Amino acid sequence: MLLKCFHFLWLPVLYFLSNVCVRTINVLLLFYSFSQLNVLPSFGFLFDIDGVLVRGRTPIPAAKTAFQKLVNSQGQFLVPVVFVTNAGDCLRQKKADQLSHILGISQDQVMMSHSPLRMFKRYHPKCVLVSGQGPLLDIAQDLGFSQPVTIEMLRAKYPLLDVVDHDRAPGVLVSLSVILFGEPVRWETNLQLIIDVLLTSGYPGNPYHHENYPHIPVLACNMDLMWVAEAQSPRFGHGTFMVCLENIYKKITGKDLKYEALMGKPSELTYQYADYLIRAQAAERQWKQPIRTLYAVGDNLMTDAKNELASSAATHCRSVLVCTGVYNPHTEVPLDTKESRTMIFHGHRDFRFDPALVEPDHVVPDVNAAVDLIFQLENFAPN
């Protein structure tokens, strides 16, 4: 009888102790799980703009939601972020201002297709012919060039060269290199005058000399064959203009047009510069954790997949493709090598096509899904 009473008295105690043990284990498990979360970033974002954040001037709805997850209550970024665009028709500050409706960013976080030209200091003091649209002189001078000459300036100095415009009547500019910022408005005039400069070694008033080869240096930014705006179908990009220039030059001379440098995605130079900007941000924020992984979020298989990240200094490079721009999720990259030979390659002439390099690591519906995925992959839980 005494034993039964003793057993009865100890049952509540045992029950209480068992609950304490379970709760203690749950707390320990919760503490362990939180201890595994990263609160300091060891990765960075490289965001494309057109087709990922906006289409033309129209914001993509998922973009604002995505970027609310990337900043704290003071509006500071929780991870290093660079906006890498192949656009080249404006200054960095204007592009940053255009994105202000999504998120307040500084021009130091914006990388235009022409941004790496800051490193080409040997050309900065020389006379350079610049082609494209927008405030070309301001862009060139902001990059460090002290003697830029636009197509319009050349056209005014040598009116007889532009016979496309029959109303111009018949003044010497010397161009030591050509910089292609982006597709111009008057393609026929730009093509004519650039060919004139190349075939006269920078003296466009002189007769052609086909033996002047290799020609004066040509530096080109943005090789996108097409890009997306508000229209349902992609529009011609600067890559299309370059195809025209290359073929005209070869048709006249029988030789290939050569480039001193190619900038903009997917060139190695562009992603080396973007990697530098990411690390500079991390250093400025005094994040001690080394940046081990870069995630490129884009909409174009030919420019936003693995090929663009091949030379980055980061240990790991990952591409995340969204379905809000150029990429069509119903078009697959052929796995058979023989079949891949018949696939139409939209990349630049000087870049090789390898199906393995245009296979993204991840495909998601939009940029918001991309941010969620990357946070999950990195086990990232910011304070």
C-alpha cells in the first residue's frame, strides 16, 4: 500500500521532469539551428536591370518586394549589391535615379557597360571618336577621357563624308581610337564615318588605305544582340550594330575588324570589375566575412549564365535566370553536342559557344523568387 502511494506521489514529479527535458532539448535544438544561420554575408548579388527589375521604364512588380528583403530598417543593404547593366546611354547617377522608385541606391552600386573604361587610362589623354546616344561627351569625360569627339562633331567638320544627308554642304580632326558606347540613332551615318576613320588611320579627310592593318584601336561596350523593353518582342541592341560594322569592314577590306577590348556582359573584364565593386562595398561596411560566392541574377542565357562569371575572384559563381525578360522558359538548351551546332548563337563573334556555359544554375519566375532562393542557399538570416 505504501509503495502504491509512493508511486502515485512521484508520477507528477516524473511528468514535470520529462516536460522540462523536452523543452530543454527543444530550446537547444532551436539555439543550434539559429547558430547555423549566417548573419554576416559571405556572398554578393549582381543584378541585371532590364528584364529583371524593369521592362523599359516600367517596373517589374516583383522587384520592389525583392529589395525590401535586402535592406534593414535604416535602408542599408544587408549584403553587397551591384547593378550590372549593358546599357551605356547615360551616366551612372541617372541610372541610379531611374531605379529610385524601387530602392534608393548610390551610383557606386551601378555598373554600366562602359564602366570598365575607367581602367583604360592610356587612352584617356588621346583623341577618341565616340559612338552611341545620350550625353556622350559627359559620359566620356566622366570616365576620364579628355578629348572625346562625337560623330556629330566629325560630321560637322567633314560635311562631304556624310552624303546620306543631301542637304549638307562642304574645315581637321584626328581620331586615335574608336569607342562604341552603344547603338546610335542614325546607324547609316555612324557606320559610314566609323569606317572612314578606320580605313584612314584616324584621318577621315584622307583617301582609304586598305594596307593600314591592323587598324586603330576599337573598344566596344555592350554586345547584346537584342534587349527587351515594353514591346512584346525583343528590340535590336548594340550587338546588332556591331554585326553591321564588322560585316561592312570585312566586305570592303577582306579582313576581320579587331577589338582592343570588349566590355559589358558576358565579358571577363566586366565581371572582374563587378567583383572589385562587390568587395569594395564589403570592406566599406567592415564586413569581415570574405565574399565566397557571387550570384548573377539575369534574364538572358547568352549573357547572364555561367560564362560571364568564369574569371571572377570569388570561390564560387552561380547564375540565377529569371523568366521576366529575354529568356523563354519553353526554349531549352540542347544537351546533344551535335544538336547544339544547329542552335542559333546570339553572342558576339569573338566569344565561343559552349552549351555548358549557358546552362544556368537555377531558373526562377522572378527576382523576388531569386532573392528567396539565394537566402535559402546561403542559410542567411540578417539581424
